[in-house]
Amino acid sequence: MGDFQQRAGQWLAGLEGTLPPPVDEACRLALVDWLGVTLGGLDEPAARIARAQAAHLFGPGPCAVLGSGYASPAAAALANGTAAHCLDFDDTHVGAVTHVGAPLWAALLACLQSRLSRGNCIDERALLRAFAAGYQVAARAGTGLGEQATARGWHGTGVFGRIGAAAGCAALAGLDAEGCSHALGLAATQAAGLVASFGTMAKPLHAGKAAADGLLAATLAEGGFRGAANLLGPEGALARALVQQVAVPADLARPVDDGWEVLANSVKPYAACHLTHPAVDAARLLRPQLGDAQVGAVVCSVGALAVQVTGSRDRVPTCALEAKFDLPWCVALALRGHAVSADDFREPWSAPPDVAALARRVRLLEDDGSGFASASVEVQTEDGRTLSLRVDPALGHPGNPIGWEALRRKYLALAAPVLGRAAESLFEAARALGHGATWPDIAAALDQATCERRT
């Protein structure tokens, strides 16, 4: 079978033709979601700082930096990738515990605009293929390994997101098998991102850096830069470095083309850590049964990783970034009738007293039967009732997809404040990418996003 890095390089170099219709649609849905969460995140402090400093550090260029004009490919990838993850509302591959779309689309759009500025002609279907390819490699590299790495303090987006961004850019650039393999190795050696940074501006920076470094890896490989050729795989250096003495799952031994991983993409209905979503979903479904009853106690049975990442605080969150990673807080929001949307985590932020009081009454139990997409919530009311519900899978996960109409509502809530009426036309252009719509339609809307933010 050979090492995963070599096999992935060969597969990337040979990918051509039309994607299967469900895969094609999943890529377009991911683009619309990325545009919404990126435009919606532009006013977040981390996004504003990242785009200002990236443009200063990397200089001018042909690539759209949403919210501030045009800059070099690295600056655009860094700024847009950071903005895409600021709201923590972007898509996730559960098996890899990785936000794939945020760094991958940021890198691909910068790569595309850079190549177009140099006279290259790339059609829209090639862009969709590159996204599917980058997603495939990121997800396959992280499946199984991602959960173990997360438990040991590594953020999958900073690790596997880099690999996916490099894979997608290498495919878009048309690198040969050797070049693609080296692009993956150059991305892997830059892997970074710590779970300890969750709840701070550094978490969205992980996505921005993954985008910029993945683009850098592919660009260097295209120029002949070479790195290690065997970093990826069950026995590879990356896996050993991430999990140390623990056995690594053998998922990387599977053929790279064994099913399309983008079909397992999870699109978020809630603007908080994905590990909170099953419990939030259950709480929102229980909310109508509460009526006017007062809540006495809440017990959430969730997976071990959800307890580790989102249940460790013994105090009310002090800022919106902390609140997104506090499962009791998110469940309390849902039980109080909040949508758990981006508006619930906008700065300047303060803790609503009624939500804070309820959050203190939410207890987490580690449940071996629950995972990334499942949880149980039990609510005891002061009038003596016990309400309970188990969700499996939560809304947005494969098996319970969000769908185009719900995505449209999510997208417009995020994009319309930035683009006004033009948000609808961008939605339609992105949804139809490769099917009659042309890249210039999307580029024109992105240009409007940059210009309107500067005026």
C-alpha cells in the first residue's frame, strides 16, 4: 500500500473529471457556509487585528482580504482563515476533530486569485475538485488520530487543516505526484495549535495559520522545495509526535479514494464549540415542554471529550470566547430560549444573570455511549416534573443535515449585515458554482465585501 503521504500525492495528482453529484453539492454547500461565517466574523477583534497585521507584514497583492481590500496570497489566506473561525460557526469533520473548511477555502481562494493574476485559467469545477481533494486528505489524515491528538492537547484544525490546505492548493496548481507529496510533508512539519488556546483569539488564528502555511507548503513544493517524504501514516513521525506512546488507529492504511469524506462534513447550526451541539440540540428541543416552569437542575450526559474540552470551568464565563467553550453555559442559553447563534456571543459581551444562574445548575456526566454527535439532557423542574431527551445525531451532522434552506437562513443572518441585498446574489452564485455561475460573479461580490467595509 505504501505510505499515506505517497499514496495521497499520487491520488491528488491524478484527480480529474467531474465530481459525483452529491460530492459536488457538498462542496458548494461548504463554500456558502464558509462565506457566511467569514463575512459574519469580520467585526470580531481577532479578525480585525489579523487582517490589519497580515497586510502590514506580507504586503500588497491580488488576493481579496475580506473587509480590507487586496493583499498577498499569504496575507489573504491568514486573514480570511482567521475570520472564518472567529465565530466558531464553521464546518467540522467529526472523525478528524477538525474544522476543515475554514483553512481550506481561505487557502484555495487565495491560491486561485494568485494564479489568475499570473494568467492561469482555472475553471470552477477544478476549484470544487481541489476542495474535495483537500477535504479528503485532511479528513483521512485526521480520522481516529484527531481524537487522540485532541485529548493530548493538539488542535486538529491547526494540524490536519494545514495538511488539507496544502493538498487542495497542490491539486489546484496541478502538481505532479512527487510535488503533492512534498507539499503534504511541508505542511505536516509546520503542524501546530494547542487546545489550551481555546477560548482566546489564538484559536481562530490556528485556522488562519493553517490556511497560510498550507498555501506556503504547496507554493514551495511547486517551486521545487523538498521536505520529508514519509511523515504521514499510522507509523509516521507526525502521528508518533502527536500521541507519543499511545497506539495510533490504522485508518491511514485505507485507500485514499475509499469514499468521499466531504459527505461526512458537519455544518453547524449553533455558534459554539461543536462538542456542545448535541446537548444544546436536546435542550432546545426540550425548551417548549418547560412552559413557565422554573428549572431546578439539569444533567447532561455527554462524551468524554466534551467533558474535557467544554466542561472544565467552575465559574461563569468572563468573555464571549470563553462562553463558546462552556457546555453548561450553552445549554443554559438554549433552555432560556436563545438561538445559540452568533448574536449570543458578540462583543461587548456580558453574562445575562438568568442564564448565569441556570448555568450553575447544569451538571455534566461522562457517558461512554455518547460521542461527538450524541448526548442526553435531563431537566428537573421545581414543580416536580422530569423531562429528558436523547439526541443522536445532533442537527447538522451526517444523518441529520442542515439542508440548503436552513443554511440560507444561517448565511443571510451573517452576510446580509455586511453585503445588504447583494448577500442573496452571492448565495446564489456560490450555490451554482460550476453549474452556470462563473467565478467572476463570486469575485465581484467579494470585491464588494472588501470595498463596502472600507467606506
